[in-house]
Amino acid sequence: MTFFEEIGGLPTIEKIVATFYEGVATDPVLAPMYPADDLDGARERLTLFLAQYWGGPTTYSERRGHPRLRMRHAPYAVTPDARDHWLALFRAGLDAVDLTPEQDAQFWEYVTHAAQFMINTPG
């Protein structure tokens, strides 16, 4: 069984991401990084990426190719402050679902590492 299946599959990922983007829409640091007319597209892309990363369908790669996360985020100034806002909102997403402490820790470890890796502009 994949981690994707263990945590409840697509409905769990969708809930995490929906909660995250509810916060993004009004966040003073993150909202300007997201085109207002493509917030739904960003939500879908993150959902598909996370589903694939954790062992679910490969729809993300089929539609968009290799994730290339740093390249895709290069046009945005990802500062330590932006990382902190992103992580706070993602924490809310994880808190909105019913993961075991072990599952939560595994997910959180990945996103904290990924968020740190995405920093491309000093604070």
C-alpha cells in the first residue's frame, strides 16, 4: 500500500490543498505570488503533484512533465518569510485532515524540506 492510499487517497490530498489555498487567497505575502485568475489551476496542480509524489496517479507528470519545482518557482521571490507563511498555511491543511501522528510527521518532514529547498531570495 502506498502512502497515498494509507492516508485516504485523493480526498485527503484535496482537503489539505483546499485548506492551504483558502489561506493563500488572503495571505499578504503569498497571495501576490499567485495569479488571482489561476488560483484554481494552482490548487489543481498542487493536488496532482502531491498525489503523484505520495504514490497516487501520475496525472501531474502526464500533463506537465517533470515537476522541476525550483525552475517553476524561479520567477517568484521565495524568501524565508514566504517559506514561513507557506508552511503555516500547509500546517493548517494537514491539521484539517485525520492523519496518524506518524503520517503527519512524514508529510510534514517532506513539506518542510521542500519549502526550504524552494528559497531563492535571501530575506
